[in-house]
Amino acid sequence: MNGDDDNLVSAREEIDLSTLLNAAMCYAIHSRNHKLLEEILDKGADPNFLYISQPSKKRREFIKALVYFYTYGTRAIEQLKYGSNFFL
């Protein structure tokens, strides 16, 4: 193994709720969906979330979650609303 292994996509791992909420918040902001943004903030998303200040593992999880929301859109948001576990 070499030092580049940290950049490889890992096997599916469970993403914690705070990371999912912050990714969903970014998705809602970008899609200009104010109602969705309010719902996500009410669920506990951090309005002061700053990507760059996160540890590298959290940044990788955040990117995975954000890509998931952009790929699956409303279906992914519904999954989040109903408290399903996310393995990305």
C-alpha cells in the first residue's frame, strides 16, 4: 500500500446524520428550495458549516453525500426525511 490509498473510494460506509444534513443543506441552497432548506435546518443542519475546517474523513463523507443528493435529488431527500440509514 502507498500514501495514495487515502484518495481511493472506500467500500460503502454509513454516513453520520450531521454530515448528511449539511450536504442536504448545501443541495437545498444551490437548488434555491427555501422550504426544503427550512426543513433541513429544523432537523439540525449546521448553518455555520464550513467544509474546509472539517477533518479529511468528514470531507470525504460530505462529498459522497453531496454527490448522492445531486444524483438522486428528491428521492434522496425523502430518504433523509424518514430517517433511513445512508451507506454510500
